[in-house]
Amino acid sequence: MQSVSSREKTGRWLAFAASLLLVCIGTLEVNPAENMAFRHRKQVFPLGDGAKGKNYTSLPDRSPYLGPNGLTTLCNHLNLSPQGSILQVDALVGTVQTYNCGQLQTFSLKPGVGVVVLDTVATDGIIVGSDQPDVSSTFYDLGSQPIGRNVYPVEYHTTMSTPEDLCQQCGLSPTASVTRFDAQAGNVLTHVCSQIPIWTLVQGESVLVLENNGPVTCTPGHF
């Protein structure tokens, strides 16, 4: 009987290990769409007083949340309750679209704009997708509410660390402001451009940008 060489044994083991790895990878991603670049954990804090529960959320440039079934997918990925809802502001025309989880989707999310996620209970979910380095963002001129209420999605691979970085990279005017809503603690933190920043941007969040010298369009830096 011919013996199996050490090299052949090693080759067989590597082939087995590779096939096992593929099986394991296939079992890891159950809900998220395929071909996504990252999977980011996202906590949703319940509604309360002030800014509590106002979950300003950043969505990736490429994700399964755009299109006719995107909002349903987002509700599922965030594990929102039937009372959960998703809001998006169109700062150019001044409209607010609201989707209630479990209902028929009647609109699709605009790309490059953050959303506000609301729920009566705390949930723990995920956001999947990928950033697109050459995507530009426009901050529309401030007008009658909600015109000019720009909900900017902080990129997941951004080179920005503070709100002043956003002011500088996008060329916002010295009178523009960047506001973060802390959905967990209920704090509202506002930075006026050209001042020294005292707080930092948070991955997976959106911020509210008001610019009274708009519109301003920029392409923020990426890693």
C-alpha cells in the first residue's frame, strides 16, 4: 500500500480548512445583504425627554437600505419594534418623510442624507454597507424649517474627528453650526464653525448642519 506523503497530507488539510472556513463565513451573515464592506453594531435608545431617543443615524453610501424595500430592511436590521419609525429630512425642498415599521413603504430614502430613528424601546442591531470615497455632500441654505436642516451622515471611514474638521473640510462659513444629539444621555452639543471644538464626531451617527451661506458642496476625506 502506497503511503501518503507529508506534503499530500498538508494539502488535504489546507483544502479541508478552506472549505470549513467558507461554511463558517456563510453562517455568520444571516440577515445582512451580501457583498457589503462592513457590519457596524448600532444601538437604538428609547424615546425620552429632550434629545433622548432621537437617534441621528448615519447610513453608508452603498447599502441595502435604498430602494423599494430598503426601509423595511433597515427596521429589521435595527430590530425595531412595531412602534419604531424612521424619519428623513429633505433640506432642499423642506419636507420630512416618515416610515413606520411594519407598514407599506411609500417612499425610498435619499442617498447621502442621514436619518432619525425613533422607538419606544431600546434595541440593538446592525448597519451594513460601504462608503464611497468620491461621493459629495451638499449643505443647503438655511430657510423656513425644515429647509436647510441638513442631516449629515458622518462617514464610517471619515478622516474627520471633530465638528471643526467638518467645517474645514467642507468649507462651511464661520457662522455655520454643527449639532450632535446624544440619544443616550439626552445632551445637545452645538459647535459653531471657526471655534475650538470641545466634542468629537461619533461613527454611525448623523449631525445637524445649519449653513446660512449655502449651498455648499464638498467631498469629505476618507481613509
